[in-house]
Amino acid sequence: MLIVEDDDGFRETCAQWMARKGHAVEQAVNGQEALHCCDQRQFDVAIVDMNMPGLSGLELLERLKTANIDTEVIILTGEGSIETAVQAMKLGACDYLTKPFPLAELEQRCQMAYDRGRLQKENRRLKVVIDRTRLETQMVSECPQMKDVLRLIERAGPTDKTVLIQGESGTGKELVARALQRCSDRADKAFVTINCAALPEQLVESELFGHEKGAFTGATGTSEGLFEVADAGTLFIDEIGELPLALQPKLLRVLEDGSLRRVGSHKERRVDARILVATNRDLGEEVKAGRFREDLYYRISVMTVMLPPLRERSGDVPLLIERFLGIDWEIEPEARHVLEGYDWPGNIRQLINAIERAKIMADDQTITLEDLPQELADAPPKLPRSDSGDVQMLDAIERSHIMDVLNQQHGNKARTARALGIHRRKLYRLLERYDIQFDDG
């Protein structure tokens, strides 16, 4: 807090009392010195004497509000100055005290002002969070690799440590970040996200650190950055490998001591946000290439979660199909076979999109092979491994497998396509490719 009072003895007494009660206190002897202090750092509460030589308490209050300095102000008045105190309240002061008063009451009023300020900040942050919040989806998995991930989340979640989440695009890195937040003491606080790859380089700094009015063309007002929005909560920085090299020292400083400066400001601010980061890049290789700072890499990689791609999560695709299919929906065996046999280069995100697309195309809430995206229907069928262990050409294996299924289905191409889990058009193309002559049975 900041105590602005020209009476040296009274100011020192108030400062000593507050310091003994555990508050961080700075002092200013007049309004001009108070403005200088507020320009250098942020104060949650300022105690301002109404009657001071030079810049009065009212004038100081007006200057603070004009400069958008976010500080709760308590005005100190003398007897018979109630009218002036009311005027101060209209100008934005949150409270006033008439001298003389017990110091215990001053501390109580300061605590109330601090709580009021925190509540207002939380309300502003929640408005931003509401715009940024996405529907949460709980992770489901039976594969050993993902069970290791879930165990790490249980251990790392309750800490305040920075966690690096690595994995291909679409593997669910944001879901892991949200799971970490739900396991933490900040579960009921803001969860704020930013994707460094989704913003132009020149906007990333302003988005993360905020800016002052006039800091750059188009900055028509003062804006909090996402670090401030996430204060007391969690900030998830996705695609951190795309963070411009020039901004990496600023991020390192926030990670080390919570301090930052808005664009266009030299005032130091402090935040207490838990930082989670994610990337689909190999940051070790990025460090070697000079595109990522080595000290920042070591700072964020103390705890690392490695997410396996969906093609390596044996048995998870059926679980995910049921999860994203939802109630009152069915899927034909041929369509399910294609979904379970596909390699999913886009991982879970691609699977979700494929199912959502199929739901739009489906009739009677039943997904068929024809409802799936074309790239899935045209994908080669998943073939059994050769028992002999001999190395064979893939084309020979595929041709042999198709011939076997055709024989099993007595040449019926419709049943053969269903058994292979492919569209009939795809079967005809394969028959032509391998010059397989077979009449319908």
C-alpha cells in the first residue's frame, strides 16, 4: 500500500503500524511524489490525505483516475470535511476516514478496500475467461502410455510448477492443461489460453503483457495482458515454439519472479499465475537451431508430459468413438471398422471432426460408411501381418487379401466391400488397379 501524507509523524506512525501487521508499505510526502511512486509500481491500496500543499488529495485522485491507475483510494479528512469526502467518493475513492481515528480501523478499511479491488479485477477477468472458455472434454484411455500421463497429471497438478506438454497437433494438449488446472489449488480461478501460432507476431506481446494507451497505432485505450487476466489462476500458452525470440526474455522474467511491463509502460507489475505451455515442436532442436532460448527451455521443461499420437494408443479409438458419438446414435459395423483402422494423422481433433461431419450427413441417427469423409473411405484397409515373417511387397499383400475376401464372399462385391471396411467405389478402383477379374456371385 501507499501512504500519502505531509505530516511526517502521523505518516510514519501509520506506516509502522501497517508494517507490523504484515503489509508492504511505501510513503509519499505529497501528491507529486505519490504520482511518481504510482508510475514506478502498482499499489492495491493508497491512503491519501485530503489537505496537502501543492497537489491536494482531490487533485491527486483525479490524476490517478485519468491515468487509469488501478488503485483503491481511501481519503483521510479533517473534522467538518464530510462534503469534500463525498466529492472524493464521486471521483472514485472507495472510502474515507475522518481524523482522528484508531489505527486498527484504518487497517480494517484498507483490508476492505483491498478485497473490493480484488473482486472487481476478478469480475473483469471472468468476462475475458467466458469468451475464451471452451467446452471441456474429459480424457478417456486404456493404453499404458496415457495412464502414465494421467498419473503425472495427478502428481504435477497440485504443484505450482510450470509444465511442458508435448505432442503432435490434435493429441489433446489443452485437455491435459485443463486437467492439471482442475487438480490444482487454482481450480476455481481463471483458466486463460493463448495460441502463439494463431496471432500475428506483433500482437503476441500486447496480448500476453498488455499495453498502454498510445503504445502503438490502434492502441486507443489501456488493456490488461493475459498474464494479468490470469493472476491467481492459470495461463496456458499453446504452441510456445512459435513465440518470437525477442519476447522470450520477457516470458522468462515472468516465470522467474512474476514481474512484467505492459507495452508502452515502464511501470513494473507483478502477477501470480501458474504457467502451462505446450508445443508440437522438438524444442531441443529449436534450441540448437537458435530459434529458442536455452535458458527458457530448461526453465519450462523441468516437468514434461509427452502425449502419444492416436495411432499409438492401441484400443483407445473405440472408446473415443463412443465418447464423441453420444447417446441415441448408432454406427454401422463397416463404418466403425474404417474409423478403428485409420491412422489418424490429425489425431483426436481429426476423429472428432470426422464424427461430427458424419452426424450431419447421417440419416436416422445411424452413421454408415457413406457418411464418413472421403479420405477415410478411400484409405487402404488395415491388413493382417504375414505369418511367414517374410518381407513381401505391400501391393502383393493387399491383392492377396482382397482375393481371399472375394472368395469368402463368393465374388459378391457389396459384401466384400463391407467385409474389407471400405466403400464399394474404393473396391472397384482396387480391382481395376490389381487387374482382378471377378463376377458378382
